[in-house]
Amino acid sequence: MPIWKRNLIVCWFGMFVTGIGMSQLAPVLPLFIQHLGIENKDSVSQLSGLAFGITFIVSAIFSPIWGHAADRFGRKPMLLRASLGMAIVIGCMGFAHNVYVLIGLRLLQGVITGYGTACTTMIATQTDKEHAGYALATLSTASIAGSLLGPTVGGFIGENFGMRDVFFFTGALLFLAFAATALFVRESFVREDKRQVRRFREVWDSIPDKSLTLILFATFFVLTVALYSVEPILTVYITHLSDGAGHVALIAGITFSASGLANIFAAPQLGKLSDRIGAHKVMLVSIAVAGLLFIPQAFVTAPWQLMVLRFLLGLTSAGLTPAVNIMLKKITPQQIMGRVFGFSMSAGYLGVFAGAVLGGQVAAWFGLRYVFGLTGALLLINAVWVYAKVYRKLVAQRVDAEGVAAN
């Protein structure tokens, strides 16, 4: 088996269990906070939001730092650090005796994050050009699958074994990821000389296409805002569509799963398509179609209609994150790729937080259906921006290059 493919399998498993670790708190966090002695419902809601959101905010701050460390010391050491660190910290959450210890551990989880950044950087740098799109697209399905399965795993273990066992189980999975990384991941890495270590200004100056890089960061932020804007209100929206019918929790779970499952199936295929026709084309079409698919979700009258549209959205959105990563790989020098991917991950973490806040606020002020309309409009505006600033620019550069080659 080629080394890049073996690394992809191990990194996929690691990002999968990391996705579970980041999302498994969703169904049990409020209950666990109540278990820790907080009885006031308003306080439970506030502390749950703080405990859940603080990890993503801190991760956004530290992701570029760990990306810098990956460029200096190698990607495999960062994989080992993050997987072992999260295994210990999440396992310790099961021993938390009050809510403030829990919040402190969630903050520490955000500090030691960086597994996803290191995985993305390793696969981007260790995979040959012909397979890069497929590899990065396949890798993107890992966190999606983990985030999709995490709430289900957390809810099942919490209900059948106990809430503290949720943390112990996730910690054990992350330790398995650490062991698999230590045993099977191989990296050819030349450590950067201390005298050549670049500061932020030097890193920025060494980026060949600064405007395109910033546009890709902003696009990734918008994409995550859009994809997570409906997270806080989807169950409430399904309750409204069900009109008092039973099995709302089951229907909501299927609806959540629909887009994730479609994403897992479609991402590798769209990654291969990006390798053939260009990631910029896949990204533009995916953003535009995703924006169009959000709008009819505001007008559905039954849960099954929403499920179908969410599945179609998953097929389309599968091309978004891989396309951004593929383009960043192509325009970024290898020696600073970890830092660039670190900033990209920061944009994604901020997008998760901003999307959840935006969806909740729009639903509270204007109504549930407006969240879908606003999200669709946001994606369509981004599609126009990508067409004007990315697609046309890359097409023009290709035409110029072909003209020079012909002469």
C-alpha cells in the first residue's frame, strides 16, 4: 500500500473519533451540568452554551499556533500531541465534580486541538498531485461522519451506561487514534533550521497569491456559517412541521443524518472530479447549488420534504471544504502549509460558532423559516464573489499560460 494511502486511513480514523469527541457533548451537556448541581434552567442553558462554544473559540486562536509547530517539528508529532492530549482531557471530564472544572477542561480541549490541521497538512504534503483531491475529499468525510455519529453515541452511552461514561469512551477512542498514529503513520519531513524560522510577516510575504488565499479563508468561514446556522433550530423546525405528531426526536435525527450521509458518499467522487476539471469549478457550482437548495427549505410543509432537500444539500456541500483545501494546497509553498491550513481551520471554527449564534438570533427575531432564506442568500452572494474573484482570475491565468506555451 502506498504510504499516502496508509496515512490517509489512519488520519481518517483519527479525525473520525476527534469529530465524535467534539460533538458527543451535544445531547448530554445540559443533563451533565444539571447532574453537577445546576438546577436553574436559565443557568443550565447559559453554562451549556459557554461550555460548548468555548472549545471552538479557543481552537480558532490556537489552530495557527499548532500549524506553525507542525511546519517546524513535523506533522506526526502534532498528531501524537493532539490525540494523546485530547484523550487525557476528555477522559478527565468524566471526573469533573463541578461545572467550572468542566468548562475549564473544555477550554483546555480547545488549547490542545490541532489534530485536524495536522492531518490536513500531512495529507496535502505527502500525497502526489494526481491523488490530492481524492485524498483531501475523503479526509473531509471523517470529521463529518464523526460529527454525525457523535450526538447519537453520546446520547446512547449517557442513557444506557451513565453520562460520565460518555467521556471515558471518547477518551479511549482518542487513545486508539494516538496508538494507530504512533504505529502506522509515516512522514518524510525535513525539520526547518532555527535560523530560517519565519515570523508571521515573513510567512505572509512568502505567500504567492495573498488575495486568493484571503478569499479562500473568507469563503471557508461563510461555508461553515451557512452549514451550522440551522443546527440550533432544526429540531424546533421539525416539531413545527410535524404539527404535534410523535417521534419528533427520531425524525430530527434522520434529518440531521441525511445531509451528513450524502456528504460522505459524494465527497470522494467530487474530490476526483476536482482533480480532473479543477477545484475552482467544483467549488463555484457547489456554492451556487447549495445556496439554491437552502431557499426551498424555508417553504416545506412536511418533514419528508425537508429530509429530501437536506440530502440533496449534502451531495452538493460535499464539494465545498475539499475544494478550498485543494486550492490552498496548490497555491501554498510546502514549508508554510501547516500555518496556512491552521488559519483556514481557525476560519472554520469561527464559522461554526458564528453560524450557531446567527441561526438562533435570526430565528428568535424573525422566525424559523428566515434562517434558511438568509443562509441561501449568503451562499449565493459568496458564489458571485467566488466567480468574480477566483473563477475568472484562474481561467484568465490558464488562458495566458496556454498562450505563452503556444508562442
